[in-house]
Amino acid sequence: MVADDAQSGLYDGFEAYRTVTDADYRNLLTSGAIVPDTNVFLNLYRYNERTRNDLFAVLRGFGDRLWVPRQVMIEFWRNRETVLLDPRDTDKTAKQMAGHREDAISTFRSWANRVGLPGRRINELEAVLSKAFSVVIDGVGELADSDASQFASDTGKDPVLAGLEPILKGRVGQGLDEDAYKQALEEAKRRAERKRPPGYKDVGRPGDYLIWAETLREAKLRGLDVLIVTGDVKEDWWRQEHGQQRGPRPELAEEMRSFAGTRLFMLRPESLLRHARDILRVEVRDESVQDIERVSEAENGGWTTEAVGQFLARLTHEGWTAQEQAIRIAALRGGFVEREIVYSLGGYAEDRSLRGFTRPINRITREFRAQGIVPESAIDILVTEYGTKPDLPAGWTSGFTVPDVLVPLIRELHRDWRTRGLLEPDPDRLAIALEEFRGLGHDVDETARETDEYGRPQWRCRRCGSEFFLAGSGDRWVSPTGQAPCSRAEAS
Ligand SMILES: [Zn+2]
């Protein structure tokens, strides 16, 4: 800023908040630099063929304004084979359905035995159930990407590579030189510590910052406005309002302005297709835009870390702390929380049913969908499991599951809590817990403290190995064995 003109106005330093006009997009798509993120290329494997071709046509339409950071190519090649293993989760879905068939049959069979249904009738109904699942599983299997495994081992047969090769000829950056690269790694670490965008969401993985550093340099070299295209919804890139991506984070726009003297814009791939269709007059089918939208939404089951955080805060705010804790603990334990833990969390009496436990969760999810915080297709956060445990009557809840795709999002929030010191136990609360646990005959004191694999403190009985940890609001302690007395306590 010039010293004799220190006054500034509404948008100075706040450019990123200004709504992007059609004229801006026209300028950008005809004379800016278009910079796709890794997921734009990886998702090509998840689209159908015609969508893929439409996106190729758009990328081709940009000509030499298309520019790809070297780091994006590094990540593309590194992750390509993983995506190819099961690009549309077909195998995974079929396997899950097969699991549900087993559950359904076992639930039905134990009920049938309890009421003494005649054997012939049991077999009859079981066959119907089994058949229905088989038809659906076969239907899912028909969509299997049988070609995909071939592409992985033979790049010559891969239609994505065949389409990309001519488009990317001469469009990939040289990458940072050795010194700049070292500096960038240092800077990435600093930003992760200070929570400065981009890249602080992937602590220990400097990829996002490397992409950013390369893009800044290229923008300065060519003096061009930059449009970053990414299907990623991470909050360290986007300015999010009510779960919607409005544009780049103001810090990033400001850094682009001060480093390169140019402007920064961001778009999701489906929006890029819409704008390109209007401005470049490239043929793009509506179905392609929808296909891309579907794939974007399906990522993380429709949830972002921010939306999950908002969701958990809402549960706490409404007083559903047992539900909030159950979700967190399930995620930290790899996705499942046992019924015993849920009883401890809620302080429920033994004869209480867990039916209705997920009711507030489902209600808030419906609201989030209606308000557009998550898409209509967003999956449920906590799913009731009906057990086949030997000591549990069929049809009873054995526990609750957080879907696989949501586990890393919740763990990410957990890391935040940990760095903010929220997980260090309150000494008074710990003293009460230790006393109660000892009251059950367990041999435990403060020094029996351990750290579980997620860095959470727990205390373990030296005799029987039962452990407890502190959770929930109030003075609650939680043990996977419930409030069971020590199995190895000496009779006194
Ligand atoms: Zn014990």
C-alpha cells in the first residue's frame, strides 16, 4: 500500500467476497490460466464414457491456457491404481449387501424359532429373502468395472490416459527446483502448525501447499488470473458458507494478489462445465454435468468435515451428548461402538431399549439435507446394527456403526480437539472415576494410565485388563465392559 494513499475501500483486501460476474468468467476462461487439481483427473475414472468425453472437449477448448502443476501429475500417478481397483465402489457394495443378507436371515431365523414357525414355512420365507438379495447383488455386480483392472496394468488400454495425453502435451509445469522445493516443504510445515491455508488439513502431507506454490509462481511468470478447478471440498481452500463453496479463501486470494499481482478464482468441475458450455460454446450434455455432480456429492457420503463438526456441535447443543460421544467413539475405534459403551455413555438402565437412540441424529440429518448443508443424497452418520452375538436376542441392537467414508472426517475433528487440549482429563473428574472403578474391585490408580492408538488416555485394571476412559459431559467414565466388577478381584 502506498504511504500517501493509505485509505482503502469496501473490497480492498476483501476481493474474494465479491460475487464473480459473467464478464469475470468470460475473461478467465478466454485469457486466464486454468489449473485443475488432482481429483479432476482421478475422477475421470468414475464418470461414464460420454461425461468423460465432454470434459475432455472442455479441457481441449482451453488450449494453452490449461496448466497443470507438476505436483498434480505426481499425485495422479501415485493414486491412479488405487482408484482403478474399484472406481465406483461396486465390489465393496456387493460385499456389504452379502453381509446384510446374512444378518437378515439370522434375524428372521431366530424369530421363527422363538415363535415355533413350522420348518417348511421357515425354509419357504428364507428362500424368498435370500433370492431377493441375490438378485440385487447380481444387479450391482453387472456394473462391475471389469475393464478397470486391465487398465491398471496396461496403460495402453486406458481410455482416460488416451484422452489426456494429447490434451496435456506441453501443459505440465516443470515443478519447483531443488531449493524452492525444500523451502516449500518448510513453509508447508509452518502453515500446518499455524493453520494457514492451504494444506493444513493434511498435516504431514505437503501436497496441497506444493500445488499452491507452483501455481503462484506460474501466475506471476505469466501475469495471468488463475482459476483453480477442484472437486475437493476441504475448508483450507474454499470459503464455505452454510456448507456451500462460495470461492477461494480470502487469504489465498490475497496471497495471489500480493505475490503475482493477479486474481484467484475457484470452481468445482461441474460448474466449470456449465460456464465453459456458455462461454467457449463447447458441446456439453446436461447429463454430463449431473454425472459429475453425482460423483462429487458421493465423495465422503455427501459430508464435509465442516458439516460433520456442525452436526456434532448441534447434538451437544441440544443435549444429546451420549449420541455425540457415540459417534466420536465409534469413529475412533474404527467405525463401531458396542452397546455396552452406549449404555455407559447414556447412563441407561439395563432394561432400557436402544430403540430411538438414533432418532435425534436422523432428525438433524433430515434438517441438514433440507437446508442444503449436505446434499439430499448424504448418508446417515450413525447406523444401528442388529446383533448376532450369542448372548443377545436376535433383533436387538448390538451397537452402532459410523460408515467408513465418515471415519476419517471425524478423526480429523478429533485431531483438532486434541491440539486444542480438550482431551486432557479434568483431575477432579478423574479422581471420581478412579474411585468408582476401584469400587468395582479393579486394581487401578492414576499411574495405570495408557494411551490408546488415537492418543486418548485410558486407565487399565492391572489384574483383569478392563479399561475405562473419560467421555461425555458430566462426571461419566466409560468402559467397554460396562460397569462390570473385576473378574480377578481377590475376595475380601
Ligand atoms: Zn479388574
